[in-house]
Amino acid sequence: MFRFLSTELDRILWTLFYPECPVCFTPSQPGGTCKGCLVVVPIQGPLCSDCGLPIKSSEIRCGACCILTKQFLQGAQSLLWLTEDSRKLIHLIKYEKRFEWLRLFKQIILTAQPPIGFEDAIVIPVPTHPKKFFERGFNQSEIIARQLATQWKMPLNLGLKKIVQTLPQSQLNRGRRTENLIGCFSWNQKKIPSKVIVVDDILTTGETLYSCARALKNKGVESVFGWTLFRTIPRDVS
Ligand SMILES: [Zn+2]
Ligand SMILES: [Zn+2]
């Protein structure tokens, strides 16, 4: 424990007194990235009312949001684009446990508004399998969901569980992504909430949110909305 604390302290002191950009390692202001690295890039409107991607001002929906709006998931929203630089920073936080960089994202999450019509919902993070949680020591979706639940004054609930260990979605193509997640999420509480906001770190094809929504709706949840901190950049958005 003390060793862990002293390592953390070292890192914080290093960040303060020997500031360098965590993404490209050039000198920068303490505790931040350099001006050239794009880490916090908000997704700006007007946005599709279903999937949260930018649309032309004359449109209401983007017409490309097939998976997200099918049957189980009412809609989805993301706060930031997943740039190459933010991907590198997430890797640093997730795999090298450089949690001091989380604060860059904590600040921007403070600007997030609850999805319209879900002001009375409960917040549920996308769960990780217990074995993975044990290996990693944390669930990044839970960290984000906790902050959102506090700032939106909504209850946080950890009743959605991952009961099957699956292959990482990032290693699979679109078809295999759906298959990979079938039956892997389960709601383990008697009480069935009416509205739920499912929170994840990154939205790529939406399959993970969709599978969580399917598990919840099959238990009788009335409506489910997906919220992620990052969204991968579609090929047609520059
Ligand atoms: Zn940089
Ligand atoms: Zn859309």
C-alpha cells in the first residue's frame, strides 16, 4: 500500500515539476497535454437525436444509426471524439494506471447534460467480467458512471453483471462483435428499474451498449439510453 502511494506521489510530483506532455513527451504546462496533442475534442452539434453523431442543421436524424435505434436502445450520446492522441492517453491510464491524467476528462464530464427524457433514470456502468476486474483493479466505465450519477443526482446501480468472459471487441469485425456478446450480460436484482442510462468509455459500433440494453429490456426495463465518454470517428467525418 505504502509502495503504491509513494509511486503515485512520485508521478504527481513528476507531473508538477517536470511537466511533459503524456502523449508526445514534449515539454508542456504542468498537468496538461501540449497544445499540439488533441485529447479533449468535444462532439459538437447539431446532433442526431438517435445516435448522437453530428448532422446537417436541416436534419433531425442521421439515417445511419441503424444498430443504435433498433428495438432495445432508445438512443446514444457521446461527449468526445476518440482521436489518436486521446487513444494514447486512455492506454496510459488504463494499462499503465496513470490515474493522475483522469482529471483532464473529469473536468469535461462536468459539462455533460443528462439525456432528454431520462432525468429520472438510474445510471448503470457497462460491467467487466470479475476476472478482468481482478486483473485490472478497476472498471473505467464505473469510474465515469459514478461521476455522472453524482453530478446528475441520479442513483448508481451495479446490478448489471458480465457473466461470460468475452474476446476484446476491438479485435473483432462487426459481425463477430454481435456474436461475441450474446448472453454475456445479466441483470441480477429483483427490482426492475423503468429508465436506465448505460455508461461506457468508448462507443465504436454500439454493440456493447446494445447488448446491455437487450439484457435490461428482456428483464422488463422500459427504456435504455447509452452514454459514452468517447466516440470513434466515423470514416466520413473529418
Ligand atoms: Zn503532446
Ligand atoms: Zn443517427
